[in-house]
Amino acid sequence: MKSPLNSLHGRLFALVAAVTMLVWAGAATWTSLSTRAQVEQVLDRRLIEAARMVAALDVPVTDIDRPAPPTPYDRELSCQIWSLRGELVSHSAGSPATPLAGGEAGFSERWIGDEHWRVYTHVDAERGIRVMVGDNLSVRDRLVSGMMLGLLLPALVGLAALAILSWLSVSRGLRPLDRLAKSIEARSPDLLTPLGIDKAPAELAPVVRAMDGLLSRLAAARRAERDFVTNAAHELLTPLAGLKTQAEVARRASDETMRGHALERIVFSVDRTSCLVRQLLALAREEGRVRDGPPPRTPLRTVLDEIAQTYGPLADAKGVRLDMERSCRDLTVSIEAEVLALALGNLVENAILHGAAGGTVQVTCIEQAGLEIRVTDNGPGIPPDQRERLRRRFERGTGTDVPGSGLGLSIAEAALAAAGGSLDLRSAEPHGLVAAIHI
């Protein structure tokens, strides 16, 4: 069974109830102590006034053994008049036979039998009498308890009513959140338009804005995914169509030269398709990569050796010299070796394919505010107005006959972004392109 404290409703009510109980308990304690003190002061003043009033009366010596009629105040409020010589002059009905106090003027408390008394003693030296007026403290306690009960009972009823009203108020206050939850729950997974809640409470407005922003980003991601699938299918269809055509030519060709040419084109189409599939897999892997914890420290020597081994044959075939700065080999970077090899490898491959024949592709390292790894070629470069476009997937430069899928820069950027790095494209001097990795 779900605990009420697991809900926002239950937690808010518990918080309001706890604060209310704390304030109520403090107020009740203060009221109790204050009321008790005030009642004690009133009763003490009553004893003083009673003793002075009795002392002011002309009280003759009476037969103290005469039985007095019982009154409602028997054993509650008692009065005794003693002479200064210690003789009982008079007393109230039902008062104890023993002195209520020791004889000193002022307040005192005394146990007589099983009853506890608070007594005020008034001494009149001129008349030679001592007046003692006492309250039975059990009566005082009942009086104070009755007053406190009369005060607290309505407060307890009010507290119960406050709890009910608080619960209803919290429920009503959370209704906009319930409506928001129901609105989201009722939406179709394919509906990525904004929620359309214009009059949300101020506390929920950031949530609504965040949800609308998330839906917008999801819609954009879905559009990008559809475009990606469409472009990928188109890119795959082109070499597959060529592959089928060349296979038909090879099957029907009677001339060995024609058949050999067709088989070469088949191999080319297979290589192109394999490269495209490999790049698509690499792009999907990097965009879905989840990194936990700080990246490992990777020696650049390991990555550069792998790139030289992988792309050295391609550079030789293109007549391009692959030059890797020796100082780079002594550096260590905070990035996974696989990620850096993927990003740097794609940049080196692009530089080899698009650089000038017989030129040089240089890999250099600059240490300032981090590490910058530069891949520089001396080819025609990329015009500044096309650089942003070429960062997008399946985009290739105009006026080039170099085969490719247009995914190299996208893969490099995806790999670097997930690792906290970035890619910068700028012109080289006097001509060419510099692709810089910032770590």
C-alpha cells in the first residue's frame, strides 16, 4: 500500500500539520502557564483581602466548641483567629483544629493530615491577634484544571477543524498539478506540440515552460531522426543501385575487359557501402554513448600510431605525406582513446581526400588554455559560408568529385561533444583548411 507521505499532497499536509501543532503547542503551553500564574495571583490576593477584612472586624471570643453548620466551602477556604499568646479565638466552620500556619506574617504552605494548604497570615499587634486564611490546594488545582479544560477543549475542536480545512485547502491548491498530470497522461506519444496551458499558477509556470521546451526539442529530434533515416536510405540506395547495375553488366558482358571494369565498380560500390554503414554505426554509437565518471588519461602516442597505421596506406595512394609533430607524441589528454581516434581519424581522412595531391597533411599540438590538436592540409579549403552547412549530416562540399558520405565532420563533432571537446574549422595560410580539436 502506498504511503501518504510518498505523495506531494500528504507531504504538504504533514508539513502544515506539523507547523500548526508546533505553534499550537507553544501557544497552549504559554496560555496554561500564564493562566495558572494569574489564577494563583488572584487567589493569593483573595487570601490577603480576606485576612485583612477579618482582622478589621470586631470579633469577640466565641465558644469554639459550638458546632457550625456545614457550608459549600468546608475544607476549601478556612479562617482561624489566634491570639498572640497562642489561643484560638475563632475559626470558620470546618476549619482544621490545628493552626493553619506557623505564625509568621505572610504566605506559607503546610500539610495538615492529608491536605495541603496555602495560608496567608496577618498579624495585628495592636489587637493582639493573628488571622490565618488558607486555601486547600487540591481545590485550587481543580479550579485551575477546570479553567484550562474550558480553554483547551474549544482549541482542540478548532484544531481538528483546522486539520480538515488544511487537507481540503491543500487538495484544492494541488488541483492545477493534477490537471497538468492528467493532460500529459492523456497525450498521445506522437503528439509533441506544446501543452497549451496559458493560465498555469506561478509555481507551475516553470514546469509548463520546461515541458513545452522538452516537447519542442523532442519534436526537433524526431524530425532530425526522420531526416537522418531518409538521407541514410538515400545514401545507401545510391551505391546499392550502382552495385546492382554493375553486377548485371558483369553477368551479361562477353568482353573480359568490360567484365573486369564492372567487377572493379562492384568492389568500389561495396567499399563505399561498407564505409557508409561503418560511419552510421560510429555516429549512432557516439550519440548514444553514456559516460560515467571522469575520462581516462590517454597518451597521444597510442592514438597517433593507430591513425598512422590506419590512414597511412590511403595517404600513400593519394600521394600525400602524413606528418605528425613529434612533440604531440609526448602529451597525455583526458579523453578516451577510442573517441579521440574516431574524431581525429575522420579529420585526417578528410584532409587526405580533399587536400592537394602531392601535398602534406600535418598533425600539430598547441597547449594553451587546454590542448588543441590541429589537422592542416594545403588543399582548396572550405569557404567560410559553407562551413556550418558541412557540419550537418550528409552534406558535401560543392564542386568536388571526391566520394564520401558527408558524415566525417558530424561523427567527429558527436564524439568530441560527448567527451566535452569541440571542433573548430578555419582557413590555413596561404591556402588549405585547419580542423582543430579543443580538449
